[in-house]
Amino acid sequence: MAKLTIDGVEVEVADGTTILNAARQIGGELVPPAMCYYSSLKETGGKCRVCLVKVAQGSGKDPRPMPKLVASCRTPVADGMVVQNLTSPEVLEARKGVVEFLLLNHPLDCPICDQAGECDLQNLAYEHGASTTRYEEDRRTFEKIDIGDKIKLHMTRCILCYRCTFVADQLTNNRVHGVLGRGDKSEISTYIQKAVDNDFSGNMIDVCPVGALTDKTFRFKSRVWFTKPMDAHRSCTKCSGKVVLWMKGDDVLRVSARKDQYGEVKEYICNECRFDHKSVGDWTVEGPRHIDRHSVISQNHYEKIDLQKLKKEVERQLEFQKGKPLPESNPLLNS
């Protein structure tokens, strides 16, 4: 076990744990953002650089700081390590620069993008980005590609997080797509359409942090904040059958896998559950999906609110903003 301090909060984790996952065990605002890392997919991380943190003390045995900012998703912890995230102006400035780079070629498609309202890049730009851009050159553009009858690829929106390639590599028997080219010529290859024949190819939609891979059966049907997400399940021989139904009235507009508080899929679902069962009668509805109150989807909040819990959460956030350390045993940190 190793004890380390992140933004003044001490936590003890197993040896080999990354800084990012150590921060997630604490929870709250001090968790670095991540656009390419996915805990359930091996070898992910280290590509987007938005999770950069400053290691002010390498370990208890060697207190020297690391000379440069490190990717928290790929850097293992050490006993006695001291990490600065939100408390380091250097980290915040670097993160702001990374966001600016991610947005260089990204189109202003938010008003027409189906990912709007649940887009990781949108949230990241709001929290860490600049209000204006300094980029004056022509942006790279690509034609929209149908990579099957259910998935559309907008390569212009892609930030090359590689998540879709890891899904195809680790959830399917034969990955037949990848990233071709180098530098600003890099792109997901168009022969990705061969991969959609697999029963789990639809999971590429769920892991995509932007609107590059979208569900063609849901395109332009509704904004997510006008839908009501419901937890549901069915008996399925291919997957767990545990999903989220995005409903409008009695109509099921789309089916997606369930995600945790960090936007990562808990259990991957098959294409049959995702695309072939769009009737409420096909599912056992468990109840309303819990939506984080910071999400725009929660504007139509319809589940019972625990006011005492909400009050404690607000008080904890105010204490954090004033510079007070977060209580290590606070159960809200992992809620």
C-alpha cells in the first residue's frame, strides 16, 4: 500500500495504482479530467494529455519533484508522493493549452450535434478552455461516412482518443480498423465499416467522448435533456442486458449502456439490445436513472431529491473552494 497526498487530501491505495485512479478514490473536484483513458479497456490513456498533474514530491524516500508535468492516467503512485492538480497554476495553464489544441480542428457543431449535453469535450472546454480561439488557419475536414447501417462517423469531430479502436480490439475477435496517417493527417480508417458486423461494435458509440461516432437510429430525434433516461434490463444470452432507455413519452428513442460517474461504461451491451429492442414491452423498467445535478440533462429532473445530502454536498464544495481540505471519510466523495 502507498500513501500519497493529492491537493492536500491524503489517500492510501494499492501499489501500482495510477494517480488518476487514486484521485477517483477520493472523488470530488480534484479528480483530473480524462478524454482517452478508460478503466475497463487495457492500455488506454496517455494520448489526450488533459489529465496532466504536477508531482511536487516523488516519494518519501526521494522527495525531489518530477521535472515536468505527468499524465496522471499512466503514472503509478509512490509512498509519500505529493501531487498537485487544481492547486497548481502550472497545471491549470497547461490544461487550458491542451484544450485549445483539442479544439483547433474541432467544428462548432454543438447546436446540431447529437452528443451535445453529454459531450466530454463540451464539459472540458467549459471548465478549462478559453472563451476565444487564436487559431486562424484552415481546419481539417472530412466527409461523413456511414460505417454500417447503425453508426455514422464524423471524422471532423474526432480527437483521436483511440477508444473505439481499443473497443474493437478487446471486445471483438478481429479488429479491422485503426488510425492511419501521421500528425494532422491521422484519421480513423474508412474500412472501419467491416467492424460493425460484430455483435459489440455499437459500444464504440458509448466510449466516444465527442460526437464523432453517433447512433444513426437516434440522429436528430431529440436533445438528450428532453428525454427521460430509465434503467432497464432484459434477459440476454450475449450480454448482461442492463441498459439505459432514453424515453420521450412512451417511445424509446435510443438504448445505451450504463455509465458510472466518470462517463465510463460499466457493462458493455450487444447490438441486439442496443438496436433491435426499441419497445418498452421488451424491457423490465427498474426506474429513473440517477442524473448528476451538474448535468444539463438534470434540468428535467424527475427523481426524488435527498435535500439533506444535497445540502452537505454544497457545503463540501464551498469548503473546497475556500481552500479547506476535504474530509477523507466523507461518503459523498464516492457518491
